[in-house]
Amino acid sequence: MVEMDSHHIAKAKRKVYAQFPELKGTEPEISTRPTPGKANSELLILTFKRELPLPGGGSLTRVVRATVNQDGEVVKITSSR
């Protein structure tokens, strides 16, 4: 399992909150997956979810996923519409 300290997780969260301010205060679900092509190496996946109100009275579930390598660098951020 990947050793990630709270500093790396906090750094990734700051980057997501800067890019998606509507998610500020949302705590991510944290999981891991193997790094493709590298033995004994894992990536950390932070998944942020929040229900956002729409002007017409509906709502939208915003999902943002940040992939963090073992050095604590955010290598990819994806989001739902």
C-alpha cells in the first residue's frame, strides 16, 4: 500500500479546491490503484462528490477525481459535467 502522509493529501485537496471552489469543504473518498507499468507502486485516488443546486430548482452531482503519485504530485484531475 502506498505511504501518503497528510501533507500530500492536503496539497492535492488545495489544488482541487483552487480549480473547483464549489467543492471547498468537501472531504474526498480515498482509494488506491496500481501504477501501470511499475511493480510495487500505487497511485492514490481522491474522489470528491457534492450535490449542487441548479437555477431551475434541480440539482447536479459534481464528481471530481484527483490522481496523486507516490511523490505527492497531482498527475491528473478529471470532473463530471
